[in-house]
Amino acid sequence: MRKLFVLLVVIIAVLSLAYVLKSDDVESWAQKTGKEDFTFVVFGDSRPVAPTNPIPKDLLSRIAFEIGIIHPDFVVVTGDMIIGYGDSEEEARKQLQDFISIMDKYAPDVPFIFIPGNHELSSGHIDLYREFFGKKLYFDFYYGKTHLIFITTNWPKGYAPGKYGVFNVNDGEHEKAMVDWLKEVLAKPAVKKIVFGHVPAFSALTPNFEFEHTKSFDNKENRDEFVKLLVENGVDAYIAGHEHLTYITKKEDTLFITLGGGGAPVYVPVSGGYQVNLHVKPYNYVTSDPRVEFGGEASGYHYSLHVPAGAMGIFDYMLVSVKGGQTSYRLVVPFSFDMELLESSSKLYHVLVTNRTPYDIWAGGVEAVLKGCKDFDVKAYYVDWGRKQKEVEYKILEKKVYDDGVKVRIAVEVPATYAVHVIIEGK
């Protein structure tokens, strides 16, 4: 019987590997699993610092570990996982496999959705990308009442009339080319619409195309047409990467989010511009001081440009929640969440789930396998500043009973700036 239980656990582990939702299959998956209230994580730009260097396993492992703690409904990766340029197929394949293996290790049953970056497609590895992540290079699906739309902003040489932008190119898997398709899907009704791409509409470094080397679209006209299309169709947010920094701007009611802190080398000083608060009410009067972060200059890699206030050179990911028809976009820096095993036996599992952020979260990755049990009790609490235990809400997400034990996964609400004890005891 013990061997049977071990075999079942192994089978569960194999079946629940962090799975890639290929673009060809994601719509049918969403139809089965979609719900009105949900949470997802998005990050991107996790490529090595330079050719022949490994992917940033240390940082990616931490992000994946925290994804495992949060256990969102899915994860969106916005591209640039490999060097690509100059890579042989073997080298590019190895980098993609390394990336996916890290997600497998720490978030084994969280679905991952990918869109391509220039390091995957513009470098010529389109066939390899499609092998790993699906043939469709632009696609959409409804998750509950939220419409999620994924586009390609960079194509292999010869496919599109430009390097970066939104071009009317057909990937060979659609009846309509991408711009025609995009106009059609954006016009569909939805409570919320969120669009994902790799290249940002508004570059933090060259937001109005002041400099020749833009990190946005090839030209302002193409960018402005794209922005107008999103705004007029009530898109809540466009989330991209490409620039290795974090930057958020707004056009009417549409947010434009650049999230490129997934592990590639950052472009800018930590806080972007070098604003200094003058302590004048309402405390939003600032001046500049060149002593702070070298005057807000970004040097090396591509160029030396002044970095605007609001841009941040930090490693991070974003936690997006849709609840009651409202969205929230919360930046998270690695090491904000932790889960420490305090005690474990065949019939007891005790962990401490820590939340160092200023907002409450639901941690859905607390799992236990209890042997010789058919059921279990759960206790979840934190200790307040008065040294009193405060119970917190929890939900049983999965319960599987086998001949020799039970496997359980629960979600627990962890208040901002607290750590919650979760005790699962078999019976």
C-alpha cells in the first residue's frame, strides 16, 4: 500500500508540472477554467546579461518561488527569455528549457502564457518559439468577463515593414492579419480589456521620440494609431516589457505599463529621475539635484539619456487582480513573500507564510501530503502587536484522498505586513 501511495504522488507530480499554455490551446483552457474574479502575475525580460552567460537563475528562482506561494490563476510572460541573437538553435533551446525548468520547480501547477520578445523572434528563432509556446503569434481569450488580448510587436526580418510596432502581418494561423484582427477583437464587449505585448507604446527613455534610438515603436504615427485604438475601445491597460525598467503612464483612462524587471540588466538608476522633495504641502513640489543617482543619467548598454521621474530600475513582477469588475495592478519586488516550513511529519504540516507588502494577499500555494489520514483540520492565524492570535480566513482549494493518505492545497489570506501560521493536521 505504501508503494501505491508513493506511486500516486509521483504521478500527481508528473501531471502537475508547470505547464505552458500554448497559444493554440489557451482559449479552450480559459473556457473551462475562467471565472469573474481572478488573479494573475505578469513579468518579462529575463534573458542573460550577455551572450554565453546563463539566464538569471537566482532571481528567476525567487520570482518563481513567490509565484508558487501566491499561486495565481495564471502567469503571463512578456518575452525576452533568451539572448537569441547569434545563438545556435541548441543554445536558444537550452535557455528556454532552463527558464521553464525553474518554473517547473517552484510553481509546478500554475499555467504559464507566453508572448514573444525580439530576442525570440527578431533573432530568427521563430520555429523554436512556436515549438515551445504555440503557433499563433497573436491571440485572445475571455477569462470570465475579462477579455485578454496578446499581440506581437516584433517580427522576424522580412515579415513586417518595420522592426518594432503593430503591423498588419498574418502569422499564417489566422484568417485576418493582426491589425485587422485586433480591431475586430477590441470591439467585442467585455467588463475589462487588458492587452499584452513586448514593446511599450510609451518608452520611458524616449516617450515622444525625441531621440533616434527609441525603445518603443519605429515611428510615432504607428504608435499613436495603436494608442488611439486601445483608448477608443476602453482598454484598461496595455502591459509590455522590452525596456529593462518599470514605468507607468496613462492616456485618458488606459494605463500603459512597462514591466521589464524580470532579471535582464536594468537600464536606469533605481528611482529613475532625481527628484528631491521640498517638503512643501501637499508634498508634491520637487526639485532636481545632480548628486542623486548621477543626475538621473542612464549610461552604457545602448546610450546615455536622462531618465524621467517615475521610471524605476528595479527587479520586479506585477500582481494583477480582477474583482467585482475592478482591476488592481500591484508592483512586487522579489523577497516580498516567503513561506518557511516550521514542522513536518506524516500527519502534521506547519508553515509560516510572510507578506512584507502594504496590501493583503491570498496565498494559494500551501500544500501538504498527509499519510495514514482520510481528513484533516486547518488552523490559520497571525500574532498581532499585542501578542494575541488572530484567526484568518482560508479556503480548501484541492482535496484528494488516496488509499494511504490525503493531499490538500489551501489558500490563506495573509494581511499586509504580517506572517500567518498555517497548521494542517491529519485525522
